[in-house]
Amino acid sequence: QAPLDLDAARAMIRQARIAAAAHRRILGDSSAVSVIDNLDRRLEALAAGAGLKPSSILPPAMDGMLRDEAASLRQWLGRVRADAQDAMLALPGQAAANVAVAGVTGYGGKRMALIELDGEPAAAFAGRAGPGLRAVLVALLASESGLQGSFVVRGEQVLARWAEAGVSGKLYAKIAPTERGGAVRLVYRNVAGVSALVAKLAALGFAVEARGDSLSAVMDAETARLGVSGLEETLSRAVGILQEGQDPGRGELRGFRLGAQSEVAKMIAYIQDHRAQSVEAAGLIQSLMPADMHFETIGRVGDYLEVRGRMRLEDGAALVVYALRDPGTGIISHARAELDRSGTPLSLPQLRRILLHG
């Protein structure tokens, strides 16, 4: 590994402070902060004693404090990360699913609902699915009959829980290179026994511990060197083993579709590319739409509801309006409109003409 200078060492300490603060928030334990305080004081005392400047390369002993395989800052950060990830598995609570996903033809019509916590969930489906969401989709498409339980995704993170008659499972994953904290952690219980699953998980590279009718398993930097795609596959195969009793093999993310959420994704993409036009369209619709035009809610974007309205025209065609509406005031802030089944947004002059003359 490359030599480490004092300035880089101080940057490592600053990043470690961020991790320690997060550890305290998650676990309510301030010992991690104390460890970093003590290490910082020791590093600065040694640097002052050796007369080091910010650009000075650290002596081997000081470098080892930070980067040795054992008894170093790097090893300590690994333990802190593992503690926090284990704590995620114990978190209580529940929330309503906000994204519906369906497998396309060739995948047996598999469907699932999940909880997406990135703020603008549908943006992920406009060709920019994050690592956590991609991993869940890979698992869905690789499964025999769909995924059981509740799946929550946020950025790189996945939290899943499922339970039925004597069987329960929890999964936490960070879909990132293992050397950057990526990991998959599992807790599973089956009153019929878990011995048959231990070997299957171990064959994937998990470190597995079984006790009676329960097991825990982890794959992280201590057990494997994997990148994002490797952890996607690991999550998919582990869920298949625990939920269906068999390894589904390598999964592949190709071909999934959304129901109403696809319109949410299109709306977000349209606003991003045509913000001024979407605001003007909202003004036209707010002021010129027929009083009897009915809107239905089809999704949510941040604090706004996405609504869809339909207006039958004199020539038999239909105008379809998609809009973001404030649920408190009813005011429409952004909108796009198209003729039914055209898929092409109308220009502002076209929309004005239709609203005025039908």
C-alpha cells in the first residue's frame, strides 16, 4: 500500500469521527467517540515528538496504528461498521409500500411491493436504479414465485423481513464493494431446523453460525472481496436459499416494469427536462380545466400527490393530464398532458387550444 503522510492520517481521523458519531446515534454508545479522541491525541503527540510536518511520511509504527491488519484504526472501523449493521437487523417498525414492481413476460408475472426511502422513488426507475434497488430486483427476477415479506431500500442499503408459520428471516445489506463496507448480514429461524441451509450459505462464502433452530450469517470484507455486482448476486442467492430452500444461481437484471409508478417516473423525468413548461402547463390546467374533470391519485413525489385526469374530446379522443398536486391546498404545481395512448406530451399551444375548444 502507498505511504501515508500526516495530512492523510488526519483526514482518516476526521472520517473516523463521522463513523463514531453515527455509531453513537445508532447504538447509543459513546465509547467509539472516546476511542477516536484517544487515538487522535496519541497520533498528534507522536507527530509532534518526531517533528513531522503535514507532508511528512509516517514512520512504520504510526502507519501501523492506522492501517495494520490487526489492532489498527482500520480494524476498529470494521468492527464499528459490523455493530451498526447488526443493529439495523433489530430495528422495529413498519411502513406502507410506495413502489409496485412487476416482472415482464418470461418471468412468470412475479410482482412485489417495496418501500423506497430515497425521497423521489420513481427517479430510480428512469434508468438510474440505485445499488440497493437493483439488488432487490435481481432477487425478484431470480426467484421462483416472487419475494416474501417486506423489503426496504435506500441508496446502497437493503433491509428485509419475512415471517410465516415457524419461519422468520431478517436481512441487512449494503451493496458496495466489501472493502468499502459492503456486506450482507442474515438472521434466520426455522422451527424445522436450519442445518440443511448452513452448508448452502457457506458454499456462497458466508461465515455462518448455527444455534438450535436459528442461524446468523455474514459476508463482508473479512470473508470475501466482492464488488457491487458480486453482492447483488450474493443477496439474490441467499434470499433464494432462505425463502425457497434452493440456490437460484446467478441472477440478471433485465426487463422489469412498473404499474402506476411508471407514470411517476415519467413525470419526474419530464419535470427535470422541461421544468418551465411543466409549470406553465399546470397554470393552464388549473385555470381552464372543466369543473367536472375528475382526478385520481396514482402516486407520490416528495410531499406532492401525482394525479391523473381524463377529458373526453369532441372527436372521440381523450386528453390525459398528469399533475403534481399539493394535498393541503389542491394547487397543481407541475403538469404534462397528452392525447390518450400517444405517449407524447402536448405543447403549450396545443394544450391551450384543447382546453378552450375541446
